[in-house]
Amino acid sequence: MPDHNPRLGSGQRRWLHHRWARMPGVLSDALLPLATVQAALQAEAVTFRDRVFTPVVTLYAFLGQVLDPDHSCRQTVVRVLAWLIGQGRRACSAHTGAYCKARQRLPEGVLARLTRDTGQQLAGRYRRRWHWHGHDVKVLDGSTVLAPDTPANQRAYPQPGTQKPGLGFPLIRMVVLFSLAVGTVLDAAYGPYQGKETAETALWRALRHNLRPGDLLLADRYHGSFWEVAAALARGSDVVLRVHQRRRVDFRRGRRLGRDDHLVTWTKGRRPPWMDRQTYDALPETLWVREVRIRIPKGRCRTQEIVVVTTLLDAGRYPKGEIAALYRRRWQAELDLRALKETMQMDFLRCRSPGMLPKELWAHFLVYNLLRTVQAEAAARYRRRPWQLSFQGSRQTVTAFAETWAQTPPERWPEIYAHVLKAVVTHRVGDRPDRQEPRARKRRRQDYPWLAEPRPQARARLARGR
């Protein structure tokens, strides 16, 4: 961001610390202190500007916009206007142009850096409290989100080829790495839905650096290959993955550890097109892995049995039943994605330019991490576990307390935050294993036909009276 004004920098920062860090929308000082924001802005070489929507103001307003059920820019600007008038400051315009331009100037790197920092710091803080056999478990999963149907978005993120032109929406594929202990987003990668090097495995290769010695990667069958197991072992990490559907498993071979539990060797295959020769030659020729077959009682799941591969070879320390229970918890990543896409309304993004879509993704991830921070601190204080608390209840509580937090003197903030944690811990999710529900809705919707032609053509046809 250019146009730095050094004369206003220090005074503006002091005013921001006492005023904008208490802006309604997020519990800023409790969840995302101004010092943390300033460090991220400095790391990304972002300067302050002599205007209402400085980088700090824009960031806090953006987070409040994502947290609010009404995601409109108009609502956000009106909130800023009301806050300015309430603080006795000069009123800004109610038009959204200045705010939208400020969001465009805010670098994507600031939001991405804050997301990674908040997610990893919280996971590190409670790693020992909710670890699994001393391992920091990281869960990987992928999904897609839609974007507004503008020509620029279609060029950057084309709609699936199975949809007719003008009837689909730009589609973004994303891969997210979660902490199993606290549920935060540790890192993420995104790209077009289709094209070269756009699959989940390709996006995951950009996130492998997040695996550290002692970590445990938990993922589905997309990643149950020789290459992913070898890459994790090279980083000193272990894996619990579902075996890829193309690999044949024969429990009559290998070293038997128990019923449906054995050790086998996997052999390195031919070099895949995406791997360079140097990396291929550095991989071992064979790997010792453990394969476990998990049988699911009839009626509890559509799948009757699954085969899991793991590098945890000690059957005494890691019994088969605990491996099965851990893999079952992989479903937590699906619930985390549901919280992002449905509870936080990220399933359909709202920015109309491809440059803003990644920022909107990272803003959702950051607010999600801040809400997970509230859940983890409430769980730690009241001896619960984060996954036992309702994410929707946490979002509603933080939203309800935002106005009170902004109007409360700083000396009462610890008291207010204690009430927030107490309210969050009361909203628990039920433990209902093996629950079966029909995939159907009772409430009928209005019966409108599907749009079978581009909307401009449909409007023109209606205008002609057809």
C-alpha cells in the first residue's frame, strides 16, 4: 500500500489501539490483539494511510463482515459509520466504494499469515492437553466453493465442463489442513477445480512443509499412496490413511500382527509425471507399512469395511482398536468444513473479482480460527474438549457480546471475556454415534423450474411475451 504518511503514523496507531481495536464485530483485543495485526502488516510491508479505512480498520471491518450473518459491504460500512459517530469522530460516507477499494489494497498475505499464526499458536498451546499418544494429529481434507458468475471469475476459476455455459458458477477447489486437537486451520491451498496440477493431491504438495517430526497425518484414500507415505516419513511424521482404491490388499501375506492386522512392504513404482527425477531417486525402494482392516457392523454405515494403512508399526503401543477409533475421528474434518461452508456461509463467496476471492477465503479461515480459540479456551477452563462444544453456539455468543465489548472500559474486559467463555461452554453438541437420518427434507420449497438458459436470454424471452 503506497502513500504512507509518517506524520500521522504514531498518533494514528495510538488512536487505533484505544478505539478501533474495540470496534464492534469481533472481540479484537481478546482474540486478535492489535500488536499481532501490526506485526503481520509490517511483515507484509503494509503502511498506514491518511484516511478512514487504514489497513487495520479495513482488516477489523473485513473480519466483522465475515462474522456477521449479513455479509454485505453496506452493513459493514454502516457499522463503521455508527462507530465513528459514537466516538465523536468525523463521519465517513455511507457509500461502500472506499471500503471496497481498501479491501482490494489489503494484501492477501496479511490474512494468510494471521490465519496460519493463530491456527498454529493455538494448536501448539494445547498440543499436550489433547494430543493422541504424544502425536500432534493433523487432518487433511478438501472441498469446493462457488463464486459469483462474472467473466473474470470464470476465466480464473472455470465452471465444470459438464455444465452448460451461462448456467454454472466458477468453482474453486481448496485443501485445508486442520488441527485435530483444537480444530483450527493450520494452512490451506486453493486453485481452479479442473486443469493441470489442480487435484487435491497436487494442492497438498504445497502444504507438506507443515508436517514436522512427531506429527501424525490423518487423511482419506486420495492420499493413501506410496508417495504420500514416503513423503511423510521423510519429514519424520507418521500417517494414518485409508488405502487407495487401486491398491490390492491381501491379509494372507506379510507379517501377521492379529486378525485383519499385518505388516507388509510397499514397493516404489514408476516415476509419476509430476515428480522430478531427483526427488524420485531420493525415495526408498520399499517401505514397511501396517495395514488394518476395520469391519463396520451392518446398518451403521454405507461402507461395510475399510482398510487403513499406517506407519505406526508397534501393535502393542497402537492397538488396532485405537487406530480404528482415530481414523473414525477423521470425520471431524468434514464437520470443520461444514462449519466453514454452512455456519459461516463460505459455500458461496461474494467477491466479484478473482483477486478478492482468495482474500475472502482467508478472511473466513481467520474468523473461524478466532472462534475456535474461544472454544479451546472455554474447554480448557471448564475441563471439556473443544469438539464437544457447538461451533454455531460460539459464533452466536461472540456476535452477541461484540457490541458490549466495544462499549465496556478496558478494565472490565477480563470479566466480560469470562462470561463469554462460560456461555460458550454451555452449548454442547450431542454425542450420537451411528445416528441414522434420512437424506430428505420434510418442509417443501416453492416449486420453481431450474434455469435452463442464461439469465439474459431468459429475460429477453419473457420481454417478447414467450
